Amino acid sequence: MAPYESDDAVDDARGDAAPEGVPHAGRRKAARYAVPVAVVGVAAATIGLVPALAASGDPDLPKITAHQLIDKIAKSDVQQLSGTVKISTDLGLPNLGGLESGLVSGAAKGSGDGSSADPQAKLTELVSGVHTLRVATDGPEKQKLSLLESGSEYSLIHNGTNVWGYDSKTNSVFHGTSADSGKDHRAEPPATPKDFADQALKGVDGTTSVTVDGTEQVAGRAAYKLLIKPRQSGTTVGAISIAVDARTGMPLKFTLTPKSGGAAVVDAGFTEVSFARPAASAFAFTAPKGAKVTEQKKDATARQHAPKAGEGFAGGREGSTVLGKGWTSIATFDTGAKGGLPAGGSKAGDLSGFLGSLGDHVSGKFGKGTVFSTRLVNALITDDGKVYAGAVTKDALVKAANEGK
């Protein structure tokens, strides 16, 4: 189906007015899956990502402008729902026989509480592969997210001031408390199409083309398709498509495709969804007999001030500076480590050589460095310890480093 309006027709509605149409965490009533964790995963932290799971047949819906559809999302007030979400992430990382997952998980565990049920470690698995999630929410104080695995299940439950994580594979339990029940929690990984859409809509400004691209069926519901495309060259982002429930205004599907083409970088959508209130028992949890229970460390409150997932690179590290604007913005910071990649002992040296083999060696006015690439996010680490990262091309990173000298 053809777009309802041309790109030019939405410029005025989207330009300066766009930020007012984009939901802000402080005033948004729409249900959130409050997962109080800081997750390693630059792509998920920078831009929302997610499987095209639409049913056949395009529904006949009243025409709507892009500005009206963004406003509809912002005003969405879904307080109760339950459903199943499928998430597929393909960053194009090299196949290391599972080593990459171990490195990511290990990094998270290093800053977590040491339990396999700690959400900070467990939910890093969402940054790659295909996953099925069951989600449920009943207002701002009750949420549940279950990650279904082969022969096992991981559940994260927020009920009032209690946060429980349970890993059935190891029969391990993580328990934490939150004094700010019902408020915006510390950073969490995107888990639903709404989470991804909220992050993407924060970037809608004059550097962005926004149109309504017809309609579709998602999980048996009629939805509008919002199409977001960068106007700038130099970005690795091709387009973002968001299917918005025609009745509730809640995003039902999110798909991000790279500028290089091919499969979506991340593709996520509801396969089943209900807006009825879930049973209270869905949010009740009692540690199983014999389970090892790990209590959240007292100093874990420091992690509550971790950067929000939607802050991306710009707010992802203390002391970082953002160069440029819009889709071609690049975050840069100084690691303070000379020599670029890790070095020191024999093991560190081996790691340095291994990582170096995965990147492209570059040089310029800035000196020398290594660029690590995915299908979405690229990062340049210079030999003098500076990092330049963003959803931009390798050439854009080298140019930024040269101009920084």
C-alpha cells in the first residue's frame, strides 16, 4: 500500500514539533517492562532494534498523518497486557563458537552480583540470535518478562518493591528491592516493540524522514506502519519500521534494517497479544525448594544510576563527548590506556592480538588505530587510547578522529 503522505507533507509536523510528539519517560503512562539492569550491548543501547511477524492482509483504516501517528504513540495509555514477543538480532558479528556470548556475559557478571539469575548478566543474551519472550504487565508496579530457552526458562518479575530473577536451568534466584516502586527504573534492555520504538522516536528531528507507509496485521490486530529514514549520508541505518496498534496506539512490531541491505539488524514483534488484565498470580514468586538465593549487594544502588538504554553512546559513558548531530553523531571518549587494545601480560597480549585480527587497521592525521565493525555500530580505537563510536561508516569515524587532532 502506498504511503498516506509524502515526506514533504510531514516536515512541518515532524520538524520542531516532533519532540513534543515523542513520549518522555517522566510523563508517559504507558506500561513499561521495568527491568532494573544495565546491559552490555551497544547496538541495543544506541538504537532500538527487532521479526516481521505480520499476518496476511492489509486492514482498511482511516487515513492518518505521521505527526498524528507519533502523537497517538505518545498518548498511548496501555496499563495491562500479556503476550509473546519474538526478537531476532543480527549484528553480523563473527562466529566465535559461542565465545562472543561468553565475553559479553562475563563482562556483565563482573559488574553484577555473581548469580546466573542476575538480570544484568542473563539478559545480555538478547543482543544476538533469535529469542522468544513472554511478557505481562499490570500497571507501573507489576511486570514480568520470561526468556524461553531450550528446556529451561529465565523469568524476571517486578512486583511492588521486589525484583526477582529466576534461572530454572541452575535453580538460582536473584532478589533485589527498589525503593522507587512504580517509577522509572535504571537502564534496561529493550524487550518489546514499544521499548525499541520509544528509543527510535527520540531521534526524530530535522535529520529524519517520517511517513505513514500503509497498514498491516500484527498478532491479529490492525496496525499502521510508521516509516523512519535518516536524511543524512554516512549513517549505517537504512530504515526503521514501526507497526502501531490502530486502537491503542501501542507499537506491536519494530524492524530496523541497515543501509547495507540484507536481513534486518533487529526484528521484533508480538506473535500474540492481549490487553486484558493478567492474573495476579503471574507476578507472584516464591523461591523453589533448594534454590540458591542471591541477595542484591548493598552497593548495587550505584548501578541504579547507570545510563539509560535510550541514551546510547552520547550518555553511555561519563566524560564522553558527542560530535555532530542526528543519525551521524559520534561519541568519543578517552580510555586513558595508551597503545589502544589491551596489553600487558601474556594473556592480555594474546587478547590484544586476537581482537586486533577482527578489526581493520586504519591511519590518518590522528595516528593509527583499529576499527571494529558490525552491521549497525562501528567503533574506532586509536593507538593513543581514544574511542570514536556510532551508527556511522568507517570513513566517518576516521574523519572524526582526524578533525579531533
